[in-house]
Amino acid sequence: MKVIEANKLPGLAAALAGAGYRVVAPIRDGGEVRMVVWSPGAAIDTRAIPVNSAKDFLFPKAEIIGRCTLDGNDFRPEDVKPVAPKTVILAARPCDASAMLLLDAVFNWDYKDEFFNARRAATTIVSLVCTTADEQCFCTSVGGAPDATAGADGVLRQADGGRSFILEPLTEKGKAVAAAAGAALAEGQAKADAPVEVPVHFDAKAVTEWLGENFESPLWREVSLACLSCGACAYACPTCHCFDLQDEATRAESVRLRNWDTCGLALFTAHAGGHNPRPDQAARWRQRVMHKFSYLVERLGRLGCTGCGRCARLCPAGMAICETCREIDEARKAAVK
Amino acid sequence: MLKQQFARRFLSICAAGLRTRRADWDRTGLMAETETKKVEATPAVFEPKIVAFVCNWCTYAGADLAGTSRLQYAPNVRIVKLPCTGRIDPLFILKAFEGGADAVLVSGCHPGDCHYTSGNYHARRRWAIFRRLLEFTGIDMRRVFFSWVSAAEGAKFADLINRITADVRAAGPFERTNPARRRLWK
Amino acid sequence: MEMIDALRADAAKVLADGRAKVVIGYQARGDHRAPLFVTTADRAASLVYDDACKQNLAVYLRKPEVKLLGKAAVVASPAAMRSLVLLMSESQLTGDDALVLAVGVGEYHGVLELAQVAPLLKEKYAALAPSPELLREIEKLAAKTPEERAAFWAKQFAKCTRCYACRAACPGCYCTRCIVEKNVPQWISTAAAGHGNYAWNVIRAFHLAGRCTGCGACEAACPQGIPLMLLNVLLGQEVEKEFETKAGYDPEAKPVIGSWNPEDEEDFIK
């Protein structure tokens, strides 16, 4: 059993960085914990749920996917290769790890996205069994669990009451990370701590069923009243994957960018002629819920929500997708009676 | 033989002429100059790029007067003419810095002289506040200039440009510390 | 009677006698506070109010779906009341568009008509000021070199994901099409990086110069924890110093940027 003392996690990060990995870990900076690239001296914090999700390192918020230059009168398109450094994401929450499976499916559903795939191939995910959760966590309602390992190449288990961690490789990539860690991991014995308990808030299958029949339900207007139209939820979400293509050109050079975009904003579906098929926030909030709990299930057989709760934690207007699903579940039960 | 030599010489003069014209044309274009990414050699004296947003009725006419009076002034300024200082959106300044300007000048009619009565008064308020914001977010105030130059003040315009150019030359290139700069997408 | 009981009683009363069709207030969801839209008197008991209520509910008065519910009575702190006055001065609200359930500092002022808000603010809350910590922070930053300030903001703006939660949370940001959405041409790069993030955050702050009422909803809304109030308060201070006015006290006030005075200071114009 590979064991590491809790206060030696930076040593593990250093060993992996030394072995050529870009190490991403939950780092505390001031009042908040974020998934960022580890650098010597950074404080790894496995207790708090990071503000951002691990998605950021596979599908960055802005990325160049094309480029062309103008030289004299010659217009020259240039081939842009993905930037995909060998990366290990340490202590990703299980909800972030399982989100990778959905992203894999989306980015390979029809068109094979070389940018995502190159980074995915170069990335090893070592998830962390959750021993802490908060009131916004609802992974158990969407088929996840605090100790789930879906999407992970290895798993860190907190042990001996938080004094140490057990690293358990699950795939070849995971084994390679364990090997690269070298002496940072010791052979030993430790007793894994029990994962935290996360209560089930709703029945996801029933929600999917209800959504199939209730596109026009008056409930949408009710549950979306507080929504103010921003992208806080989508950009914090480990599975949201919508983007906008923008060309930024100067005389000498122009780039084609892939920027995050979100169905929460009115401009997302605004047509050039002025018509907007999603005219109000009720339609946009419906889209968000439908996409995650109905369309993706129909197309890819997978929920678009892993229950991380970030959207609710960060929403400036107190919107919570878990709350909406619970209300849907209740509406369905009421209708059955 | 001579004829051939002459022909070759003539052609090379034409080509040189074309090259110069091309270079001249390039120099007039703000984007061309500010977006050039290859710098062959660092010139001994730093030549700042200054973008001047001026109004059509006073400062542009003042600049014109400087020209028709054959006044010499620093060639470091790229003039962008607008109907009125009231038309100058703060975004224009940001855009100039984004494109790599070392300094920005905004100039229009003296108070009371605005062609549209009050455009310069509106502008004055805007800049009083906006410059504080630029300063607070890290743009050095040695790189933002405001002036009033009337259509009769050709000499003032020439002096202004010379003074600004000297000041910005002393401040050095803004490239490295410019927070608004569009870094080349690498 | 406890403040919250008085608030609930008033909410129930305005709904029962039809003076308002919806009360926009706060509800508790664990440690979080979320907006609550109460349309029937019997649900008024779910309203809460405490220091955790950071959102400025005046923002909902512009939302079309909320407008469809009918006339609203909105729970407002002094900062949110200033937003209402700002909206009146900018012709976004008129006399009987809304009622106000006015929550003061340590006391409750009851149900007010919009016209009563400004007199109350002038009488009781004329000296509302940003926190001393915030002012110290601004001073500290202002004392640094431009390069240090640029580095400070580069680190902060790098976090920005361009979710526009700051804009969404602000009652003053009511444009139906924001400058960042003007895309012919795209004035402000939408890439959440470098120059786009700088331009967006600077222009957002500037568009609120002389208009920000200091409620802090933008900073509270920012999922990335960018200290936006440093910018807003700095501009508020400048406006107060240069033009001797504070946003949100006078429903007849002319906008600071958009009006002028021949005597305006111009020592920076050389």
C-alpha cells in the first residue's frame, strides 16, 4: 500500500513536478481554494471544495485553435497544435473526475476534438475520496458518490483520521504517476477514513422522465424568477462545455479563439435578425436543466450533472439546480397522486 | 552594355521608390505600426508611438496649420481625427494602448469654442474621472495627455507634440509594463 | 415588535390589500440567502433579513418576468434604496412603479412610496460611507508604483472568467445590450484573458462612475473574488471630490458623466 503523510503532499507534488509533470492541485491562496498549477511553496488544501473545477485544464476558458498571418499580400493560415503538457491533476473531487467521462463523450460524439483529446491523453487524474462535503453537495442524487472512482486514474484516500493519505493507482496512467512519485510515497499500512455521507435529494431518473413531457410547464417561470442571466454557474461547472468562436484580427496577425460561452446569456442564442428563440430567463434556465438532465441523457446516455454543487455555491442569486430538480421531483409526485 | 546597366539602375530605383512608398504608407497606418511584431534592431534613440485623438474643428485644424506653416515637429504622433472630443469613447484610449501605443493624447477645442457647443465639456468630465481609473489600474500617467489646441494654434500643436514626444521618450517603451496591451497570442 | 416580524407583517399587508402583487425579499437556504418572490400574504412568514443578505434586490425591478407579476414591493437596505433613487434619476423607475420595504441600519422604516425614499436617505443615511478597511486598501494601492498596481490587477483580472455576474447583480447595469456584447466590431475581446479582461473590468467600472451606490453586490456576486469595490469606490471618491455629488440621493440629479459645468476642474489639461 502506497502511503504518504498528509503534511508531505507538497513533497509528492514536487516529486511529480521533478518527473516532468505539470501538477495541478487544490491550492489555498488567501480565503479561497482553487485548482491551480502547483508551484513550490503553494499550500495544498484537500478539505475545502475548490472554486473552479478540473475542467479548466482540459477545456481552458480561452484557447487559440487557428491562426493566420498577413505578410505583404500573402494570407497564410498556420496550423495550430494543441498545447498539451504532461499533467497530473491531484486530489480532484470525484465529481470532477466523473465529469471527464461526459466531456470525453461530448468532444468525441461527432467531431473528434483534437485540442481536448490531446490534453486528455496527456492528463492523469488522481481523485480524492471526499471526507468533507457541504450543504450544496448532491453527487449521490445524480449517480455519483463521495468515494466514486469513475474517470479517475488513481485515487487518494485520506487515512488515519487525516494524518496520511493512501494512493491507489487504478489505470496504467495512475501507475505511472505512482512510479514517478518515487520516494515521496512510502510502502506502508494505513486505515482509510470513512467517506462523508451525502444525502440523496431527488430521483434523477424521474426528473429526466418529467422533463421529457414538460417543456412548456409553468414551473419554469416560477423556478427561474431569481436567475439574473450570467455565466457564473456554467463557468464553474465541471461538465459545461459550450463555446463561442471568435476571430481577433490585427493587420499583422489574426487568431481564431475558442472562448467559453453559456446558455445563461441572452446573446448565446440571439440571431442576427434580432429574433431570440430563448427570449427570457425562464427559457434559458430550462435549457440548462434540460441539457443536463434530458438531452445529454438521450444522446450520450449520461447525465450532464455530477452534483458538485459549485453552481449553487457561486450563484449570486441563490439559484440551485439541485433545488429545481427537487421541485420537479415534487411536482411529479404531486401529479402522480 | 550601357543601356543594360541603365535599365538595371532604373529598375532598382523604381523598386526602391516602391519600397519607400510602401514604408511611408505603412507608417501612416496606426495598426500597421503598432502591430508589427518583428523589430529588426533596437534604434539607438527610442522612438515612441503616440496616438492622438483630436477633434475635427480645432486641434486637427491646428495640426493642419502647423503643416501649412511648415513647422517641424516630431513624427512620432499618429493622428486620429474625430468630429468632436465628445465623440471620444474611453475605449479608444484602451484600444490604442491595446495595440501598443506608448502614449495617448486627447485634444480638442478650448472651453467655449466647441463646434457642437458642449462636446468638450462632456469630454473634460469624462477624462477627469477616466484618467484616475487608468492610473489606479496601472497605466502610468506619463503616458496620457490632454490638451486644448485651437485652429489658430499651429505653433502650440507643434510644441505640444515635441514636448510629449520628449517626455515619452524619457519614460521609455511602454511595451513591457502596459497592462492593457494585447500580448501576442502564443 | 422585532424588525423581521414588522417586515413580514408589512409584506403580508401590502399583498393582502393589493397595494403590491409581489414582495421581493430574502429567504434562508442554509447559510445562503436567496431572493424570495412572495405573491400571497400567507407566504410572507418565509421572509428573512440579516447581514448575510448581500444581494441588491432592486436589480429585479428591471427583469421582464418579475414585471409580469405586477407591481412589486422590494426589501431594500439603504444602499439598495440609493439604487432605487439612481434608477429614478435615470428615468428607469417612476413614482408608483414599486413600493419599498425599507430596512435601515438597526431599524425598520416600514412601507415607503418611491418618492419617500430620497428624503429618508438624506435625513438618516447621508453619511453612508465605504468601510475603513476598503478605504485603507485603496490608499495602499494608490501609493504603489504604476507597475505594482498593474501587477496587482493583472493577478486579479487573470481570475475573471467573463461570466458577467458583476453586471447581472448590479441594478445600475440595465442596458439591454452591454458594450461587451457589441460585436460589430467586437470592441472588447471576449476571451477571458489579458487585454479582454483588463478592458472589460475597466470599462465596467467606468460605466458606473458617478452611478455606483456602493451596495457591493457586484463584488459579492463575483465567483472569482475579484475586489471590484476597490474600483467602484475609487471612482465614487473621485466623483465626490471633483463634482461634489454622490449617486443615489437625488431623484432629480443629472448624471455626472453626461452633464457638465463650465467651471469644471481642468488642471490636467495642458
